[in-house]
Amino acid sequence: MVHSETLDNTQSFDFKKNIPLLAVLLSGAFITILNQTLISTALPPIMNDLKISESTVQWLQSIFMLVNGIMIPITAFLIGKFSTRSLFLTAMSMFAAGTLLAAISPNFTFLLGGRVLQGAGAGIMMPLLQTILFLVFPVSQRGKAMGMFGLIIAFAPAIGPSLSGYLVDNYPWRSVFYVVFPIAIVIIISAYFLLKNVTEQTNPKMDFLSIALSTLGFGGLLYGFSIAGNVGWLSPNVLISLVIGAVTLFWFITRQLKLKEPILEFRVFKYSIFSIATALGMIVFSSMIATTVILPLFMQNLLGFNAFHSGLMLLPGAIIMGIMNPVSGALFDKYGAKWLLRLGFAILTVTTFFFANLSQDTTFLYLAVLNAIRMGGIAMVMMPSTTLGLNQLPDHLISHGTAMNNTFRQISGAIGTAVLVTITVTAASGSSIAGAIQGVNVAFIVAGFVAAIGFLISFAIKSPKPVTKKN
């Protein structure tokens, strides 16, 4: 079957007039994404100050990701239920309230509660922002808008650990929250005056069983895959979480297909290009997330670099990806996704296999340069594949498409990290450093083959053809 991407260059649109709106949306994305990595360097001082163990403090990371992943699937329902402005302001207010609660928390329980609120707000924000961008910008300029969005996605996680490290070295750990809080307030005030209602309120019925099934299904899978790399796939916690997640998710999907007004519309996968683009996005996102975990561990545990230098190694890649995202967005608007996806996956595949040849003599420069090239390839795929897939959907399904896209990316990131970390450990030969490095190389070989599968799938996308505006 031939799959063709579509381009629409018939609409005129003033991009400059929407710069204030775009600035508010991107600022909201930046602060919520930054928050995911900002706390990582602050965990040790939090442990010392609150007198808690390492396994306990890790819940500050896990609970954010878990709540984030639970909220994303029901965002399509929330977008239909509430106006754009009210939902954006509510999400940012929840995020700001969580940030303040974490900053002033007298103990770990309050701090964890703050992270829950932050995760809930951030989980609503990401698919909501993409939905707004797709409804505000015409098809012919969505690549440019999503390229700017991709720039934020690239820079925010890279800045987080460095900024957090500076703050906790010079100020109390609460400073990582005090820095974020006023920015969140400014975004809320700006959105109140600048943000318009662009989504359509369909007022869907509240199906509590579907929300419960979604929470248990996606939450169970995310939690199970997230801890599998550390505690082992045969751990009772992992097995129970995955079984509960899989069973309830199956129940959730079958229920959605029967409901007249589903919480999450799985029929978006009837659009073949959306399905292909989502699969490509999952492959590239899991590859990116897993590598940001494996490379720092390799540098710190096996080559003797400190945390600062391992973070510094990732920085050129983040900068390249940040620069490339707007460029790839502009190229997408002009030429379509076909060659961007193929070239991006070709670069990703080749560079991933180059990472499968690491040794104790591997230099900082080699890792930094190779990772930078690799991230350039990822930038050619990530936002263009998302834009390509969502462009195929009619307006009333875009909120479901963005929720589905973000949900499956979260799951793919958790699976990719868990699988590659497990391979790294199990493929290690003996207890020597050289044996451990062999495990890392095997993990990158597997990642290279997965990237190669993505490269082959990208050939299902054919040349673009002009279309008229969808109804």
C-alpha cells in the first residue's frame, strides 16, 4: 500500500502576529519540561536534609513521570470538556501550586504532594499545547511552529541538570523550586491576557470507569517498565504492574471503541499515516531517552568522569538538536517529511552503531561529537513525524491525536530505557570494566537495529501531494 503525506499551501497566515501567543505557549512547555530534569541534581541534598533513603527520594522523579503519564491520555477528554484558556490556566496553576508546595514543604510527604501537582499540570500541558498549535497554525506553517516547539524540548532537559547543579552548589535545594515558581506565575498572567479559546467544547460525558481504567492501564505499564531496568524484569513489583497495566489497558481500549463519546479515541489509528508516524516517533524518542541514560552511566561508572562532565558531553547534542528543530520544521513545510525522515533515521542508525564500539580508551570528544551528530538526525525525525501524523487528522480528532502521540512516546521512552539498561547489565562479561563496557556495546547494537527498522518503515512515506482544507 502506498502512503502519501499531504501538504497544504493554500492558506495565508500571519506568523508574526501570533508570536506573543507562541511565546506564551513555548514558555509553558519550557518550564514544564525543564522541571523534569531540574530536580535530578538536587536529590542528594534533599536526601541529607530530609533524612530519607535513596530508594525513597527517587519517588520524586518516579511520581512526576507516573502522574504525567496518567494525565496525558485523559487530556483529550479535558480539551473537549473545558475551554482552551480555562484548561491552560488550570494546568499552569496546578503546576505553580505544586512548585510552591514543594518549595515550602516541611517534610517529604508535602514535597511528594508538590511533585504530584507538578506532574498533573505538566501532563495536561504538553498535548494541550500541541493541540493549540495545530488549531492556530495552518497546515502550511505547522512545521515551523512545531520546530519551535522542538527547540524547547531539546534545550529544556539539557539546561536542567546544569542549572540545578549550580543552584544546589550555591543555595539550598529549595531554590530549584523558588526559581521556577515566579516564571510559572508570569506565564499564567500572560496567558490570561494573550490566550484565546481555539478548541471546540464538545462537552463529552464523564465516564469514571474509563478514567479509572486509563489510570491503571497506562500507569501500570509506565511504572512497571520504569523500575524494570533497576530491579529486574522478574521482580514481583514489575510483573504485577505490567500484568495489571496490560489487562486494564485492553479493557480500556475495548470500552473506548464501544463508547459513543470515548475518553480517548483509538480510531485515530485508522489513519494509516498517523499510525506510521506515531511508530516512527516512538522509535526515535525511545532511542533518545535511553541514550541519555546509558551514556552518562558509561562515562561515570566505567570511564571515571564526574556528573558535570557527563552532562557537559550531552550539551553539544542538545544545542545541535535545538538549532535543527526549527530548520527541520521549515524544511517540512516546504518539502514534506519524506526525505527528512529517511535521512534522519539513516544518521541515527549509523551513529548508533558507531556507539557500539566503545572502550576504556574512548575519549570525551568522540562521545560529544558523535552524540551531537546523532541528535541532529533525531531532530530530523521527531517533530516532522509528529507534525506529519497529526496533519492527517481532521480538526475534531487533533486533541485525541496529540494525547495518543504523547502517551505512546512516554511508554516507548520507558520501555526503551528499561530494555537497554537490562541488556547493558545482562550482556556484561564478568565483573571487569572491559566486561561491563561489552554490555554497553551490545545495548547499542540492539538500539542500532531498532533504528534500522525505523529507517525501513520511513520508506512507507511517499511524496507529498497538495490537498484542500479538511472538513
